[in-house]
Amino acid sequence: MNTPSYSCIRTYQPIDGVGVIQLNRAAVLNALSLQTMIELVDAFERFDADDSVRCIVIHGNERAFAAGADITEMSDADSVTMLQRDQFARWERIRQTKKPVIAAVSGFALGGGCELAMLCDMIVASATAQFGQPEINIGAMPGAGGTQRLTRAVGKALAMEMVLTGRTISAEQAREAGLVNKVVPVEAYLDEALALASEIASKAPIAARLAKEAVLRAHSTTLEGGLEFERKNFYLLFSTKDQKEGMSAFVEKRKPTWSNS
């Protein structure tokens, strides 16, 4: 994959099936400007289309994953401007990423930063990570999924408290509430996320994609509808070469070789 020239992010060539995206605006705590979101969409879509990538990791730096949206770009905007800007369409394009995505979070994950982390499928946090939706403190509210994904992850009571007070929660509180997969020392958070991504990348790619779809469907449908969707994806995998290879390898007690077909 040719590496494009970005100004707000960095991407790294896939290693062992893992593509890496780094937010690269350290001077403003990786604030999510419109240009940052444009570049993120491009990077995610490039990795999603790259057969050598089987899992994606996104991270910032030790001080901040992302401290929120770039307020300077919207402080003087009116409702019509915001509607025409349609900035959340870019978030939807990131949400549509088919491959598993892991957020490696250290330091601040606030406002849009918290929403970006929740847009991912899993979160590995450093012990210094802080999660919050502080938009209420500037006369606003979450707009990129904060009221919806946070509530689904941690429950109504805690989400309501965080959204209405603007308070943050620690990495350990986030783990206990079900927002975060694991918490590790700050010096290990990125390596831990990359190790998890590498493990996922070693699995059958089509099975991982369809399994991700099924898990996500649980948030948007009834149990009956989710079970029906799960069964259809399960049956669909029996038309893939990787299913035949995986089950043959199991019977023959050898390691499978995936063809992504």
C-alpha cells in the first residue's frame, strides 16, 4: 500500500497483518479537526481495502489519545453551517470499517476523543487514561455518538452522570464499567494493543469480519433478529475456503493457512 502524505495523522505499513494509525497533533492534544477526520476516513478506508491488513490499531501519544473536537473550528458556527458541514458523515464512514479496530488509549480521551475510541471495536487503555464527555461545560452536548455508545457501554446511570456533569472516569473505572477491555501500565499500552491486534489478525479474515458484524448487530436489533443474523453469517462461512481449511487443520492437528477466500 502506498503511504499517502498526511498532515494530522501518520500511518504505518502493516506488520503481521496489523495496520497502525497515529493521531499526530500533539501540540493541541490531538484535537479532532475537520482535516484530521478527512485524513482518518482516508486511512481507514485504505486499510480496509488492503488485503494485507487484517486488524487496525489507532492511537495518539502517552499524554492524549484525543482531547476532543477542535473547538476553534465550530465556536462561531450557526446551525445551518453545522448542518451543511455534515461532519458526522465522516464518523459514519469510519464506523463502516469492516475489519476489527482497536483503540490504544493513553491520557485524555475526551469529547470527540472518547467518541472516537468508542467507535472502535475494542479499547486497550493505559493506567493514565481518562474518559469523558465534557461538552456540557461549553454549552453543548455529545454529537458523534457519545450519548448513545456510552450509554450502551456503561449503562444509563453512569452515562447520564458523565454527560450531565462533564466528569471524567479513570481507566480502571472504565474497565469496571465495561467500556475498556484491559488496563496496563502506560509504557505497555501500545504494545498490548498491537499484541491483541496481531492475535486477531492471525485468525480467518472473513470469519473475523462476519463475527464483528454479528456482535455489532446485537446493539441495533432484537435478540430474535440478532440470532437470525448470526445464523446467516455462520452458514455463509461454510462457502469459504478458509472454513474448509480451518476445520481440516483442526482434524489433522496442524496450524491452518488462511487464504482470505
